[in-house]
Amino acid sequence: MSSHDFDLFVIGGGSGGVRAARMAAQRGARVALAEMLGQDGLGGTCVNVGCIPKKLYSYAAHYHAAFEESRGFGWELDTAPRFQWATLKANRAKEITRLNGVYGNLLRGSGVTVFNGFARLDGEHRITLATLNADGSPGHQSFTAAHILIATGGTPHVPHFVGREHVITSNEVFDLEPFPQRLLIVGGGYIACEFASIFNGLGAKVTQLYRGEQVLRGFDDEIRHFVAGEMQKSGVDLRLNAGVVDIRKTDEGLRAELEDGNVVLADAVLYATGRTPNVQGLGLDAAGVAQGAQGEVLVDEHYRTNVPHVYAVGDVTSRVQLTPVALGEAMVVVDQLFGPAAGKPPRSMGYDFIPTAVFTHPSIGTVGLSEAQARERFGDVTIFRSEFKALRHTLSGSSERTLMKLVVDTASDRVVGLHMVGAEAGEIVQGFAVAMKAGATKAVFDATIGIHPTAAEEFVTMREPVRN
């Protein structure tokens, strides 16, 4: 038995931290987890102010279009549907509170000691916990642990400029009051694009500014241009090569002066300009934990920092900022420290063929390499592409179109990139990700029977390449 208070002390109650704590406790380890429960609640960004509430709001936004589209299928609405922002917010908050409770029950049911406080490293094995006493006064506790895991995630970054105090981030957008009839969104990543689609669908007049030449940098170029066009068709005022000079509060609303001299008036301004590792106050400098240029915790292939017995997973390492990645990394650490589950080999984490989705309207699903990345890696690639109007929209009256694309390494015939813009893209691409992880070739795709009539069958019926 270790002489320390705990075998593992986890700092951060997000996806990676909760998973590591639970699984380590189930292996018989003495585990503690510290999270400032008064901030968001257990579950971290994903559960509280990220993927879960964002997807719920995305569902809400889709109903606006669905009401209109239903007329083409014979449905008549006697009165115009009305959207109640307060109802959506209340129902979302209720569901998030339920999930917070689920996470807490899972942790405590596994035997994890959960602390409500802010943890700081005071050495290789020591943690100091800042808490609040019952009377509200500050208190401190100190513990030692054989191993420490940093899983504090990331936080929105807003650059410094005149009027910065008037803007909000994705942390505050879910509870805006009142509903913004005019919303200005600054940023071109997936968070900015998703909220542009969501609030446009909910009925706001959305203006989105991005300094680059096209949104969603890092995604396949054809996908980027296609989804930008679809978003503009649906009503998002997307302005590229555009930036903000300053933001001032006026009687007409928030006045944003742009670099090109134009002015945008808005009821709220959302900055979605990236995220930075959540490391402030963790005591990393004092403990000697190495960090990168943006503050990210540097780790090796086993998620160990340069300080023995201190590990880090998830967004705080700035590797791949996705919830399932943090979960996978957490399991690698647990297996390494406390052994794998009975009868199972130790986990490993690979970063090739990680599927992801962007919940724009229409949504994006992607796995593997973009065309440009594949050309750089393999040289000779073959591209298959299909663009069409989905069957649903032959009667709905919507002009929305779907794009599907395969990137094939010509020499091996292996499918190395699969991309889609269209309804339920994430649901469709998840299944294909399994095949690609297994090394499926284009010949295997061609030999697979499609399900008719579906959009997904297009991935196994594309026969003629558009270019090599």
C-alpha cells in the first residue's frame, strides 16, 4: 500500500478526468478528483457549455426549417409556430443538471473521493486544495498522491481590443437574455460556424466575420467552400477577410467598426476565436511542469510530463481537442498505471482516422485526410465526388444540397479521406470510420451493397473519379 493519501489525484472533472478517476477506482486504486463544482459542474466543457447543450440547440434550430419543409409533404399549420427562448434555456439547464448528477453518482459509486475546490500542484506528489468553508471563508487542504493527472481542459480565448468587455464567449451564449435579434459572431472555426447556424435557425439575423480567406481552416478545401455556400444560402451573412477594429455600446446596440470601414450593429457579439489550455493557478511553474508556447502541458506518448508521476490528458495538452480523444487518452493512463481490465490488453491511442462532425446547417462529417493532406503524404491520389439534392428536399422546397467525397491513395487503393456535408453527416461518417480504421480499400467500398434509398449509399456507389 502506498504511503500517500491517494494512488491517483485527478485535477479537473471534465470528460478525461472523470473517465480516468472512475476507471482507476474500479481497478482498486484510491482515487480523488477535484473540481470547482460552483463553476460549471461535473462533465467539463462538453457537458456544461460545449457539445451537449450545443447539439440540443442545434436540434431546436432545425425545427424552424422543418416546419416550413413539412408543407411540401402535405402538412398545414393553422398558426405560425412561435419560438420560446426561455423554454429552451430552462429545459437545457434541467438536462445539464441531470447529467451533472449522473457524473457525480458514477464517480462516488466507483469509490472516488470528490472534492469541491481548486487544486494546485505543490510538487511531484503534493496537491493543495483551496476550498470554501461553511461560513464562506476560504479554507485549504493538502494531500499527497502517488500519481497526479492534470485534466483541466481549455477555456475560450478573446484577443485584446477596444470594447473587449462588451463581448461574450461560448460559455455565456447559452443563457443570453434577451434573445439576440441581431447576433455578430467573430471567428471561423467549428464553434463559430455552429453557433452561426444555430442562431440563424432560431430566427436571429446573424453576421459572421472571419479574417481568413475561408472558414474551417484545416478541413478539406472543397468541404469548406461548400458548407460556407450552404450557410450563406440559409441566411448567414458570412464576411471573409473581415475583422473588428473596436466595439462600442450605443443606444442602437453594440456598434462594431470593421477593418474595411463598415459598421455592424448587434444586440450581442460572440467571440469564437479559439481556446487556450486552462492552466492558470495550477502551480505548473513551481512544480517544474514543462509547457508549450500557448501554455499547453507537454507530454510524451504515454501522457507523462517531464515531472515524474505527473500526467496530463485532453484539451490542456492541445493535441486533438475532442471529447472522445480525452476519453481515450485517459484510458491509456489508467491502464499504464493500474493495469488493464481483466482479460484485456493495455489501451493505446492512435491519432489517425479520428472521425469528427461539425454541427452546422447542413452538418459536416469527416474522417481521415483532406485532399491536400493526402497529396502531400502520398503524391498520387484519386478523388471521387458526388453532389446532389437529397430525396427529402425534392418535396420540401429547400435548396439545400449534399456533398460527399472520397480521397483514395492510388498506389494502395486505400480510402484515406472521407468527407460529407449534409443531413446527419456525423451519424453516417461514424460507421465508415470503422472501415477506414480497418484499412478498407476503394475496392471494398465498391463491393459493399448500399442501403436504398439513403444518402449514405452514395459512398459505396461512386465509381468514376473526378480527378487524380
